[in-house]
Amino acid sequence: AVVQRPLVDIAPVYPASDDSAGADATVTAPLDAEGQPLAQAPPQRPRPVGLRLEQTLGTTATPARTVFGLRRQYGCFWITL
């Protein structure tokens, strides 16, 4: 049924962030030879763990959403229901 529905969007699904784990920890910036703080690299985005397909049901505007699991193995991306 998924292949017969009109496709509206494909969006990545990211893992749930756990901001509370590092909230209490104090982080100090690394210093250069002169004692000045080094510029920090921007935080890396987590890798997606799934794909969300946004579709409509048949000829109506009723939205339908399907989420596939996503993993990388053997140099390929694999999707699972």
C-alpha cells in the first residue's frame, strides 16, 4: 500500500536527545599556548536512525505517515519496518 500512495515528503528521524545527562557537568574550553580559549568546533548532529515517509491516502488529503528503521552495514543503508 505504501508504493500506491502519493509521496509528499521524506524526512530523517534522529535519536531522542538526552540533554539532562550533561546539564550538571561543568565543561571548560581547551586553552592554547597563551592561555586563551580555543575556538570550539560546532556540535555534530547525530546520525539518523530512521526515515519518515509523509504521504496522502489515495485521492484524498488525509495524511499517512510510515516510519522505517535505518542502519548502515557493509557500506549500504538498510531500511526495516
